[in-house]
Amino acid sequence: MKKIPLFLIMILTGCWKEPDINYETGTFTDSRDNHVYKLAKIGQQTWMDENLAWLPSVNSKTTFSKTEPLYYVYGYDAGGNVNTAKKQKNYAVYGVLYNWPAALTACPSGWHLPSDEEWKVLENYLGMSHSATDKTDRRDEGRVGYKMKSTSGWSLGANGDNSSGFNAFPGGYYFGFYADDPFSGIGEQTRFWSSTQYNNEVWFRFLCAEVRPLAPFSDKRTRFDGTGRFMAEHSEAESVRCLKD
């Protein structure tokens, strides 16, 4: 009698579990460094609800490139020691900033850097219309950013309610063209890469803590609770959120 392979028995009996995912706790363990990530199921998509923290090397703030993979920890510039960089508070809270060549291959096996279209799927599910997701610049419809933001950590009282489970923290970004002080925006904004290029730049998503006067000279304020859809140079370094294949 021909034996049935064990993995087929597990699938047929409902006992199959994907490697490194613990469905009881809703976590994924990256086998490259044993970092454990919480997960968020949003519609039909499964996201890591933490910024990627994979750090195979760490680069100086004065080093930037459009073609070579580079990795940064916000504010860290004390040498190329990965272990020291991992002890920084900004690493623990915000993870790693990747230039686009690094971001393309940073996600672990079974996960990937989301495309511009996959970001649109998320935004649409959270309340933004299809027509609005196609727009460039800031899009307020559906208060999608408010639903994606963490409930603490944002300046100007601009926290979200994290009703989506995405849990976006304001980790800032690295703008490599200004090598004297290239880190910016911590506590005030976050930027997430997509895998989609357009006219030699790359689409990214933007959340911020901006609060503006409702009208000139008005004491009333309005806050930006949407998401921005912009393009960036390949040398800029941003956060990465991995999406399940």
C-alpha cells in the first residue's frame, strides 16, 4: 500500500500550519534573526503590524546610494556595528530604514514589499474610494490614516485609533541628499515603501501628525488623518511593512 506523505495528511486533517507563523498568538518569527512580529489581518491581506527590523548591516548617515542596498537606524552614526545599532531605542521602537534597493529584498521568505496597487487595496478596505486611491498627494477620504496610526507616540496629539490593527508609529525617514543632517520626521511622520516605480521614482505612503489652522488666523485646527501617496528617489530610506504572499 502506498503511503501518504505526512504533510498531505496534515493538510487533509486541518493540522497544517505554515512554518514560523503561530496562529494562536498571531505572530511570525523571522528565522534570519529570530525577531518576532505581530500580525494584522486586514480584509484579505495579512500584514506585519510592526516595521521590519531586519538589519544585516548598518550604514553611516553620510553614505547614500540609488543602486546599492543600504540600511539605517534613525539617528545612529557611531560606526558600522550592528549589535550596537540594535541597542538603540529608535531601533527597538521604529525598526530599520531601508533605501529602495534594500527594501526590495528585505522581507523574509513568504512575505514581500507591497506594490502600489496592494497599498490601494488596504486603503480601499479601510474606507477610501477607488477614485481617491488613484490620486497623488494627500487623500483625506475615509480617515484611513487615523485608522492606521498607533494610539500613542505621535506629536501634536495626532494619534490614531489603530482600528485597522496596522499600528503605524512615526519613525521618520532618511533623506540622503542632505548628508549633514539626513534624518527627519521622527515623532511627526512615517513613510512606507512600495515596490512600484514610476518615471524613475518609487511610490510610497505617508502618514503625518500635521495640524493646520482651519482658516487663516483661526484658532480652530484641523488635522490630517488621511494617507499621502507620493514618489521618492531610490536613495531615500523609509520603513518597510511586509505583506504575506
